[in-house]
Amino acid sequence: MEKTLVILLLLAGLAGCQQHNKSTSANAKVDARKAGAEAARQSIERGDPLVLKEYPPLPYPPGHNIYTDLLKERCQVDWKLVRPGEVPEELFIQEVQGWNVAIEAEIRKRHGPTIMDDLYSESQKLFKQQRDNPGPPTP
């Protein structure tokens, strides 16, 4: 009976530790996202060029390079693939997402609420035109 009680207490303690670790992990992700957004706001306040970050590197949809070219041309926004360095990957992803939310809000503030959707639609039209009419082959 005593052994059963001890085992039950140990199991209950372990379950509590696991629950604490899950909530700590969730809090760390929220904090990382907030830190990314705050870093972006500071960058905006300093007048740094606007940069959208990408991590993890994802397969690009058709026309993505046209979209990023339009962002650069029309909004002076760069697109940059970034690496986590010493930060754990799961937290770095949250930092990047927080950063991008703040930068996207600034882009919309400066260029209108539909600018990103408009540029994406335009990039898809241009991609389709290029695909359908590739032009003569280069010698």
C-alpha cells in the first residue's frame, strides 16, 4: 500500500512538471513573438529600411520573386532569409513572425491597407503572362 502511494505521488509530481514545462514553453514563444515585434518597432522608429524576414526557408510559390521585386520597387521593402544563430529554432520562428507582423502593419500604414494583397495579385498576373509568353529564347 505504501509503495503504491509513493508511486502515485511520484507520477502526480511528474505530470505537474510536464504541465509546467508546457506552459513555460508557451510563455517563451509568446515572449519571443513580442520581442520580435518590439525589435521591428525599434527598427521602424530608427528609420531603418523595412525588411520582411523569412524563416524557416519555405518553397516559394510561383511568382514569389516577382512579388518580392514589386515590394522592393514600390514600397522599398527588402525580403531577407534569416538564420537562428544561437536562439532555439522554435523561439526564433516566433521572433520572425512577431517581426513580420509589425513590419507588415507599417507597410500597410505607409502604402494603404490592401498594398500587400494588391502586389501579390499583380505578381501572379505578371507570372502568368511570363509563363504564357516566355518570349524568344536567348542565344
